[in-house]
Amino acid sequence: MEINRSQSPWKGLLALSLALCMVTLTALSLGVSAKSSTDVISVGDGRWALVKDGHVETSYTGISKNKHGWWRVKNGYVDFHANGVYRNEYGWWYVKNGKVDFDYTGIAKNANGWWQIAGGKVNFEANGVFRNEHGWWYVKQGKVDFNYTGLASNAAGNWYIKNGKADFSKNGTYSKGGVNYTLKGGKVQGNGKTIFLTFDDGPAQYTDQLLSILDKYGIKVTFFVTNCYPKYQYDIQKEFQAGHAVALHTYTHNYGTVYKSTSAYWNDFEKMENVISKQTGHRVTMFRFPGGSSNTVSRKYCSGVMTSLTRQAGQKGLTYYDWNVDSNDAGGTKTSDGIYNNISRGVANHKQSIVLCHDVKSYTVNAMDRTIKWALQNGYTFRTLQPGGYTVHQKVAN
């Protein structure tokens, strides 16, 4: 994980170092800790170190924090020469001159590859086309995929990617899954409308079939997963490795359990987080409430619980997603033709459509080949949901 770029030592903390120096050195000379807990403090001569009980933790290499920020520590001392992507137990971080730069959003590298950074942290939920000063790149689960050649999308459209990078010299046509695309300057010429296909309640017995259809057309979707069918947990890993967005729905999908109280909801949430982490190696920040944020069935179990939960989600740094197009596959529609009609008519009414589907319904999965092909032939771009990106919130009714 080490990156060695030759740069001049950062001097931005010099004034602060001098101000703290006398107090810190006095404490260390007495053989006592400057603070009762482990902290990054000045130890004189322009050096900062991770100190515990008056001693530099020379066995520690990673990222640690104090009230001034998060710091790259190497063998106990802050490494002001560090630039790039480093990790600690909380994630992977973009470091500039020894300090985590929470203002940075873009693509940065380390010895393991190039990574999409959002707010100073590697965003393992990032899928699609992102840019830095060197170009536009295809990112799969937070990492630039230099092996990928094909189409990929972002908010600006659908792009031709060659060896992981957008090829703006590409003109003419490109074929995938029986669909012919017209390219100009590397961009697919479409109608400017975006579809976010989302699938709830799985994985289940039809998920593998759905993954094959998605692969045929090379599009990516968002799965809001549950543990309702434990023997299909392995499909969460397959979804993740294929570059789809894996988001959280619920562990039990039992309304009486999850909406009994706010603590009951977050306990269920944490259990599903653990399942996802086991399958993907990462936790998620995107989720969908069972029944959506506007559900009223929760009133039966706890008055006002949805009002509290939607507020708490933001406080926890989580993003929840409802929908503005309903396939109605969990309602009265029980045929593939009906699913196709509901989606094709619904997306026509929006610039950006978040479409609610369920991969536990055979007629829904069977409708996807026809639905996707129609959308692509009519100029729609498919994207995955992104943390902090486009979302739909319905009116909370409890």
C-alpha cells in the first residue's frame, strides 16, 4: 500500500507545531502522556507522532486522527511526504502531504490501482464513468477497470470505453446484445433520458437468470438485497463482481420486526450490513425502506417511526431511495407484458426514472430482455444509483 512520491515536506502545520511544542515536550520529558488516550501530537523538531501513554507507537503504520484531522502515520510518525491512497480500519483514504484531504473528489492511485475518491474516501459503491485531470475512466466498485472495453455511463451520457478509459475519438457504430449504437466523439447518441433499474427482495431463484440478461446487454442495475432466501446469498457477490450496485433493503423483510421501533429497524439493518460485507468485503451506504419511506403499514407497529428513521438515515450518512416508476410487480401486475407496458410507459414521463422491480418475480425477470432492448433502441441510458447522487423521496406518511 506504500506510495513514495518525492515532494517537499508540508509546512502548513509549522505554526501550530511551535505553539504546541513546549506543552508537549514538557509532558513527554516527565514521562507521562499528553493525553489519556492515543493521539497524534507534536513531538518537536517539526515532527508529529502517534503517542500513547507518553510513548511513540513505532509499531503502527496506517491512518490516525486528532482534532486537526486524519494523518498518514508510518512507524509511529506522521509522514508528510505521503501522497496517494492509504487505508486504516475504517476505509481507504486520499492523502495529500500526509493528511487526509476530505475536500478531494476524483480519481487517485496507489500501488494497487486507481480509485474513485469521494470526500477523501474511496467510494466502493462507485460504478460508471468518472473523471480526473487525465481523462474519463470506467470504474467498477470503486476501482478503475483497465481490462474493460465497451459502453459505460455517467450523468452526461453513455460512453465508449477502451481499456478502462473513454475513447473520445470513437465514431461510427457499436453493437452489443443485438442493439446498434451510434457513436460521435465516443458518446452514444441517445434521447438524454436515464433509467435506474432497481430490484428488491432478492437474491432468489431468478437472480442468476436476470444477471445473464444484464450481461447480454452490458448494462448495470441496482440490487436492494435481503436475506429472505439465505441459500442465494452467493448472488450478492456475483452482483458486486459484475459491477452492479449492491444496496441494502432489509434482513427479514418482516414489517412487524423492522418497524417495531427505530432501534429494531437499525438492528435489522446491521444484520444485513454484515451479510453484504461478508459477500463483498465492503459495507454500503445506500438503502431502501421495506415498503418505501411513504409506507403506512408501519403505523400499525410504531407511530412516527418513518419520520424518525428518515431523519436518522441522514445523520448516519446513509442515502435512501424510493422510486418514481413502479413496474407494479408487487401489486396487481402478474404478466411479463404488463411489466413491460408499465415500465415503458412510466419512463416516458421522466428525465430520470428510478424503476421499482423485484427479482423474486419470474414474470418480472422474463420481461427484462424485451424491456431493456426497447429502452436501448429508443436512446435510454442505464445507470446504477450512486451514494449522494440522484434519488427520489416520497412523502413520509408516518
